[in-house]
Amino acid sequence: MPEVQFVSGVIVALGLLLALARLTGLPPSAVVFAGGLASALLPVSLPPLRTNPEVVLGLLLPPLLYAGVVALSVDLLRHALVRGVLAGAALVIGITLTVALAAHVLLPGLDPVACLLLGVCAAIGDTRLPQETGQHRHLPRALTDAFAGQAVSARLIVVTLYMLARSAVGGSPPEVGAALLRLGIDVIGGGLLGLAVGLAVVALRRRIGPAVVEVAISIATPFLAAVLAEAVGVSVAVVIVVAALTISTRSVDRQTGQAISSPEARLVARHVWSEAEVMLSAALYFLVGRSLPEALAALSHYGGLHLGLAAAALLALVLALQFGLALLAMMMPWTPRMPGEDGRPAGALRVAAVAALSAHRSAIALALALAVPATTADGRPFPDRDLVLSLTGLLVVGSGLLQGTTLPALLGWARLGGAAEEVQEKDLAKSEAAAAQDQARAVTDPETAAAEGRQALIRLRSRDAIGDAALREADHALTLRAHAEKTGEPT
């Protein structure tokens, strides 16, 4: 089969597999992975199974990093700084080191750099599982805000550590002093470059008109950030994440409520990045499923049972670390109490169990595993590449299956009060925004009236009266209404 037809077939397969997951209620990640695995076992002539690492790093990773951050508000990171961003950094570093050490014990003879790469891949979590399983309404906002903050720090630290370890393939692990110096350069230099990229994109989007051009600039942003990061020699992840946060922060003027984009562009871009994250994640699951049989065949000396048990042990270790840190965080005096369904604070053990099981291994880990080079810098084969890919694939898919099928029952047992809290916040946001918009609409144009509504939402979010979900939904309603009044189209 020609490669062009194969790529077209993969795109069609992804859509059908995602639809199948929705119809069956199974975790989408598991269904798409199974589809990729099945494609590798079909008795037909298909293109080679190997995925070019540079294609993964250059084309799949940048938009995936960007999509998960660009919708976050700066107020979320401010309010969840300790229990989200800082706790996420501690969790990532703890998982990386612990899994690397465990891999060295479970798989004797594994290259130290490969152990570090495996630890890095295992460390990055994803908190979209409650949304995928339809259980996110049961989670208190303080918990979901902490998840979002952890996701930001995980992207920054994991990808930066990964690139450091990847550069050492075929050699010795980086020394601590050199690694810290490299991380400092990446954080400071990448942060400044990301800020510059974000401000430049904001300035550009203020000056361009058609929505289709604005959306095109939005899509180009993570690739621009990645190219500049590579040219300067700093962390791609830091540049992309900082650029995304800068654009998110400046997308609405906090003083006037005016948006940098037209209503049409805001509506389209929001859906584009939401769908992009789903499709890119699905593509990675498919690629790993397709690559796994060949990788396992090259590891016959280990045995399938040995690898399966090793992946299960590493997953149990990751879940135990997540549970332990969540329980420790719940005992800290600055951690807000999570409400139960009866209005009283929920028990720390129940909240910690929900927090541990809600964060499964991320599709970004699959991108990192696929991007592990097959050869060293001097051209010698890197034999442990297949082992890193196989264990990461088993770990990520096993995490999605285990946690996706058990999370609904766990939330039923925990009886957290997130559903009522979400309804109250969304009602408050919609009523305050609509009141401000209606008051201004009598004396000004629709877009300025919508800006007044956004100012009301910003004030609510700034004092943590509402969360990002309520903010986005109310802002979406404002944008739709302003667009309808401007064009005369029904909402």
C-alpha cells in the first residue's frame, strides 16, 4: 500500500475508532491502541512500522504541548500554585527517579540512560480521564485546578528532562551539576523566548482581521515556538508552554475586557485546539499500538510475561506515589477541604484515592517514547529503544484501561460534591456576565457590551469565585451572543 493511502487510511481509522469508543463506553485510548495493534497484525503489505523520531518531535509534540495549556487562565495557576504547580513538580521528579531506579532493578542490564528515559516517560500524567469517562462533574474544582497546575509543571519538567536524557543516548547519564546548569538555561532562556513569542503573536493577532487568518496564526504558533527554541538551543517545552500561557493571559485585556480576537476566531480556535488534542493523542496511541509488535519481537530474550509484570509493577509504583503525595497534600494547612455530597468536608483518604486514580499516563509519554533514537550519536544501534517504547506503551495503555474502568466506581464510593459546586459556579458566572452585558448593551455596540460581561467574569475568577470551566462556558455564551447581534444570525 502506498504511504499516502496508508496515512489517509489512518485518519479514517482514527475517526471510526473514536466513534466506536463513544458507542461502547470504552476508554478511547484503549480502543485506538487496539486499532493500531490490529493494523500491525493484518496480513497485508503496509508501510514500515518504524516512526521517524524527528517527525514526532517536530510535528506531533509541539501542538500537543500547546493545546493542553493555551486554554488555562493565569488565575488558575495563581490560586493553585502550591497544590498544583509546585506539587506537580515534586511528583514528576519523584516518579522519574523512582521509576528509573525500579527499572534498573526489574530489568538488570538496562542502560542507565534508558532507565532515565523510562522514568521521564512514566512521570508525565494526564488529567483528561475524568472528561473521557464523563465523571469530571463529580470532582471538586479545587481538585481539578490542582490537576491543571500539575499538568503545566509536568510538561515543562518532563520534556526538558527528556531532551537532556535523549542527548546522552549511547553515553553516560548527565552529571548533576551539568544537568542543573542546562535546566537553568532552559528555564530562563526558554521562558524569555516563550514570552517574546507569546507577546509577538498577541500583537499580530490584534492587527489582523479575517477569522481564518487569526486561526491560522494560532495553529502556527507552537511550530514557530519549537523552531525558534531549536535555533536558540533552549527547551522546546518551556518556550511552547510559556508562549501558550502568555497568549492565554493576554487573550482578554483584564482592564477593559476586550478580546484580541474577533468572536468568529475565538469560537473556531477554541474548537480547533480541543479537537487537535483529541486527534493527536489518538494518533500517538495508534502509532504505538502499530509499533509494539515489532518492538516486542526484538525483546524476545525478556519474554512477554516478564515485560508485562515489569509494566504492572511500574504502574503500581506510580499510582502509589500519586496517592502518597495527594494524601500528604491533603494534610497541609493551606490545602482547601474538598466538599462531599452532604456538604461536609470529604475524608482525606477518599480524596487522595480519587486524585491518584484520576491522573493516568499521558499521550505525551507515547510521543517521547516514539522519539527515542534508534541509534546513538556515532551511529551505533541503541538496543534499549525498543524496551523503552514497549514498557511506555504498556504502561500508558494499562493505566488508561485500569483507571478508566475503575474511576466511576471509585467516585461513586468517594461521594465528592463537585456536581453541585459546578452548577452553582456556572449559574453565577452566566448571571453576572449576562447582567453586565445587558446593562452595557443599551448604550454601546455588541462587542463592547460583551467586553463588560468579560470584565465581570474576570473579577469573579480573580477572587476564585468561579473556575476555568465556568469562565469558559460563560465567555462562550457572551461571544455567541455578540456574534449573533453583530451578524443578525440566531445563536
